[in-house]
Amino acid sequence: MIDLALFAFIASVMLIGFRRPFIWVLAYIYVDILSPGRMGYTIMPAIQISLITFCAAFAGWLLTDSKREARFTLRQAIMGVLLLYCMWTTGNADFPEFADEKWQWVWKALFFAIFLPFTMITRLRIESALLVMVLTVAAIVISAGMKTVLGGGGYERNLFFVNDNSGIYESSTLATVAICSIPVIIWLTKHGTIFEPDWRVKTFAYSLIFACLLMPIGTEARTGLICIAVLIGLAMRDVKRRLVFIVSGAALALVALPFIPQSYYERMSTITSHEGDQSASTRVAVWTWTLEYVQDNPVGGGFDAYRGNKFTYDMPVKQENLDGNTVSVEYREVTDNGRAYHSAIFEMLGEQGWPGLFLWLWLHALGLWQMERLRRRWRGRTGADQQWQAPLATALQYAQIIYLVGSLFQGIAYQPFVLMLVALQCGFWSYLKRTDPEQAKQRKLASTRLQSGEQRAADGRAAAQPEAPAAS
């Protein structure tokens, strides 16, 4: 029944795409985030729905879309160079079989991120893509939030549609994506046009934000708690009544405390001290190994190069006596090998070396700078259709910052959801650069001045030439 329901829904969407081919782009966004092919048992895994929607999205744009308004941005060029570089390192990887397996989805994520801005030529398309991304994440978040409220959840427990600890269904990744979606949700409640932001939309949106905030609790992901702290800090930048905001947030936190399980407190307590937690201790050891590895391999070892690591460290283990009055600490020698990076920074460094890390950092730093420029350029405008640009730039910037902080503790450098956000930033940047009325006036004024200067120069040259002798 699950297979039939999913197949019927996606088939209907694909049929609508024959009338509006951009729907196929949205279909691929939905499929790539939700992974319905892994939710089914018979039909869905067999029909390769991800490949079908990917080809349809590209073919629909190639055959029907106007190419006059498409612009190739610098950030798309950076992603293109990174794609080619990843292809080269895959061919020279330390573990070719594992590297090829990761390459199969990384190249699609990067290629689609390069392609997506070409389709973002109107506000409606930009908003549609954001809406589909948010609602697709909402399908996972709402289900997991219900299980959390009803007593489910816990670290590495099954909260999701897919019992597969990969992609967006990895607990820390979902917690990060859920929190970085909140700024976009807030923008849709204020400036959305597809669903007018009436009381029904706002009620759903605020409930969805609550479900997103539940993800770090339900998954017991420490990174999610850090992302919430970053979100609160960013919100302070725009809140007018900061004291009221702080007091309200503190009150909500106090109300929620009795409903949080004890296991959550125990896991969050390891944030400030990694020595007593094996998962956190191995991260530090892997990061140290990666820095030593790139000294001999500055161009990286290809995807999954971490499989070559091996290290031994001492981890303190606390032991209490039967009465609980004394605590003894003894050190236990732990040997580990093949441990993942657990950091996007070290993931890029170990797999793609210094060149890959530079490209990745450049890509994201340029995005933060561009969104800040758009925010400052549009925030003081009062025109009828000039009120949504600055808030959207802010929402995309905040989402990216939350991701970047969360990625410090997760290997999600190539996360497709985040690459889609990067692509939307590129498309949004190009769209405003093309449609900004003030920039159009400046370009027109500069063109007029140039023509006037050329005309004066021509007149000056004509006046300087001697007159021709009169005909005899």
C-alpha cells in the first residue's frame, strides 16, 4: 500500500510536469530530500525514481525554458571546479570502491546545485523551491515530532520513515536541517504568495517550528542544541524588543524542562567535556590524524579516505561505589580505526585536501557576503514589491550560518539539502541583479554618460580637423 500510494502521488506530479515542466524540478527536490525510493518495498526501489526525476528536470529546462534570463554566477563556477576536482580525486582515491560509491550521489548533488539557479528566473519559482524543500522536511519532522511527544525518541532510535542512518535521516543531520529551516519558515509566514499567510498558514508554520525545535530533543543530537543556540543569537540581531524575546524564550524553556527525558540531559552534559565520551573523544583523535595525513597528502585521499586511520588514546572512565559517595576515575586504552571525520571541515580536508577545502570555504564565505549585500541593499526600500527581498536574504543567510556551525561536528560537506540552499542563493542573487530597478537606473545613467562622453569626444575630434580647401 505504501508503494502504491507513493507511486500514484509521484506519477501524478510527473504528469502535471508535461504542462508545467518546472514541476519536474520541484519533483526532484522532493525525491532527493525525502528518498521515497527507500520508503517502499517493491515498486519504488525498482523504478529508480531519483534518476527519472533528475533527467526530467534537466530535459524540461533544456527543451522548454527560456535561456535569455539565465546567468552563470561565480559560485556556480566554484561548484563546477569542485565537481571536477572531486572527480579527479575519486580516480586517485585511497579506497576506490568506497570512493566510487560516495561519488555516485555527490556528483548528482553538485551538478543539480549548479543547474538549479538557471531555473530560478522568477520570484514564484524561488518561492516554490523553498516551499517544497520546507514541506518535504516537514513530512519527516512532523512524524518524528509526534513520536517524540508521545514518548519515543532517543539517540540512534528509529524516529523516521527510513531506518537508515544516512543522508537527512541521520539524527544529527536532521536536527541541523530542521533548525536551519526555521528562518525560511518564518519568511514564508510573512511574505509567502503561494499560500497567503492567513491564520491557517501561520498556525501550521508555528506548529512546524515547534516540531523542528523538538528534533534535537527527539534525536538527542548535541549538535542540534548548538544550532538552537546559534538561531537564538541570530534572532537577536533583528528582534526589536530583545528583553521581551529573552524572557519569553527563558519561560518556554522552563515550561519544557519537565517533559525532557533524563537521557537527554545525560547526553547533553558531554558537550563541555569530550574526554569521558568515546564518540566525542574519537572525533578529536580523527581530526588530529587528518591534519597529519594531509601533511603527506596535500591534495587529499579521495572520498572515504578516513578508512585508513588508526589511533590509540586513553579515555577516562568514571566508576562509583555502591553507596554513590565516592567516584574513581581510571584510564582505559582504546584503539580505533576507520572512524569517520564527524566534521565537514576535516571531511573536505581529508578527502579533497587543501584545494578542496579552499573551494568549499570560498563557496560558503561568498554566499554569506552576497546575502549580506542584498540584505543591506534592500532593507530600506518601501516600494510595493520591494519588501520581501531583504528578509529572504536574511533567512537564507541565517540558514547557511546554522548549517556551517552544525557542520563543524558532522561530515555533511556535500549535504544535498544545503547545496540546494546554496543554489537558491545563487538564483536569488542573479534574479535581483537582473530585476533591481535602482541598478537598472544606474546602468542606464552610466550608459547615457558614456554615450554623451563619446559624442563630445567625436565633436572635439571633428572641430580639431582642418577644413577642406574649397573646390576651384
